[in-house]
Amino acid sequence: MSKILELVNVECQYEGSPAVSNLSMHVNEGQIICLLGPSGCGKTTALRAIAGFEPLYNGEIILSDKVVSKPGYTLAPEKRKLGMVFQDYALFPHMTVRANIAFGLRKLNQTATRNVTESLLSKVGLDGMGERYPHELSGGQQQRVALARALAPNPDIILMDEPFSNLDVELRERLSTEVRDILKGQGITAIMVTHDQNEAFAIGDYVGVMFDGNIQQWDTPFNLYHEPINRFVADFIGQGVFLRGTLIAPDAIQTEIGVVKGNRAYDWEPGSPVDLLLRPDDIVPDNNSELTAKVTYKAFMGAETMYTLQLKTGSKILSMFPSHHDHQIGEDVHILIAADHMVAFPATV
């Protein structure tokens, strides 16, 4: 894969304060990457800088081997050959769906424009809806029109700013999968900004978890979940709790529920106090186990049920059971610790 976009030590400021600082990353052709993080972490500022809407105070942005942003120089957004999909869709209400999609195709003749728009209507699953107006469409359909409009000029990269945030949860999940299929089917490079890790994991080949204006970890969704690089990523990604323990071997930690061994070796001194991360999927039901915990809360989630379990020591952990294991509040359950991807950090005070 060839590199299509690179950010090198990028810094953006608002009123003299850094919103993004020392941000470096690159994107290869055909990849879908996500910038994921809480509000105020700098992810949208980074996307706006890539689009050309934010000037740089330091560093540079290189697009297709050409410097498009550096201190004192910002190539205009319309000259960057980028498509943009906004949170609020930004469709023209007085134009039909077909006219919205064709908006950026004014250099093509009428026949070519119609061929492109019809092809895109089919690709985004809106065949036969070209003459409707935005208000006649559902939110999910409007978002597909916005995507088709962004794809129409054949951009080098599609930029998406919280594209599914106005949709309900079920539609968000379905549409994010559909959008990924459309982008992958066309070989389109895309960068999406989101605060929703489910969206990021569903659509992204790689995800950059951002905090305080910088990327904390750039990795696959699998590695972000199972091998977070620091405590912020561990807290932000997924669910879980920390149990205090003591490192007794590079790959073994003594805890209040016994010795936990995993696939990771730590080079801290034996006897070091550590905090062990336990995800819900690290705690599995096992009727043959001697370890028990009391159900204090349960949340039915369809195929699975999330249980909050209280250990005999008083500590609480989370566990995800298949939903046919229907345990009641106050009931003791037998569990096994299966933390194969062991994650620990130096203990906090």
C-alpha cells in the first residue's frame, strides 16, 4: 500500500492554547481509519486541519506527496480533492436527491452527470429515490445521500465528522457496516472522527485513540481492546475494572482472587504493586470453579447478560454471561478468571 496522507508533528491552536500538538500519523491508500476520543480531545480539529479549514502553527500535512499545510501556508479545501461528510448531512433542502449528489459534478456534461448519480444511487442503496427531496427521506437515507455526494467527484480521501451521531443506535450499527462495505468496495480511503468506539471498531482498519490533542495509541481494534498501551486507553476502550495485585513473575500477578497468568511478560521488579485490568469477557461462568461471587446487578443485552459481581473481599467485577444463564440479584455464581490477554499497569496511589 502506498502512503496517501501524512501528518508530521502537527500543532493547531485556539486562542493561543494547543488543541492538537505533536500529532503524527499516516494513512495508506484504501485504508479506513478512525480518530476516536472524548469531546475536546482534538479529533475534530485534526480532521479540519486535514480538510484545510484549520491553519497549522507547527508541522506539516502531506497529501499525495504534496505539502498542503504548514505554518503560513494552507492550500484551499476545494483544491485538496477531498470529500466531506458532515454530522448534520448538510444536504440542500430545495434540491432533489439526484441534484444533491450531482452538486460537485458541474464540469461534467448532462449524460455523464446522470450516469455518475445513477451509479452512486445504486451503490448506496437508494435506487429509484433520485427525485425525492431530503425531507422525504429517513435519517439513514439522508446520510447515504451525503456519502454519495461526497463520493461523486471521485476524491482521494473521504473525511467523515461524527457521521452517524444523529441516528438511533440500531441504525448507527447497521449503517456503519454498510458504509464500510461501500468504501471498501470502491477502494476509497477514508478518515472518520467519532466518540463512539463501537462505530470506530465496526468501520476502522486502524483506530487512533486521542486525548489531550495527541494520539495515545494507533492500532487495530483488537489490539486496542486486548493490549491497551496506557491506562487512559484501557479506561476509554471497552468496559472493565482494575484489581490491585502484586507482580510475582513476569507473567503472573497475585490478586485477591488468586494468581492470574497471561500472555504478557512485564519487566517490573518482583513484588511491585500493580493494577490488573479485568474485562467482562475475562470472567467466565464455570460450575466446577471454587471461586464464587455474588450478583449485585444485571443488565440483559439480548444474547448476553452483563453481571456486576461482588467478590468475598468486597471488590466488584463485571462479567458477560450467555443470556440463558439467568441468575438473580443476590445469587452466588461460580466463575473462572480467563485473562489470557493480561493487562496491568503500575498501581496508582
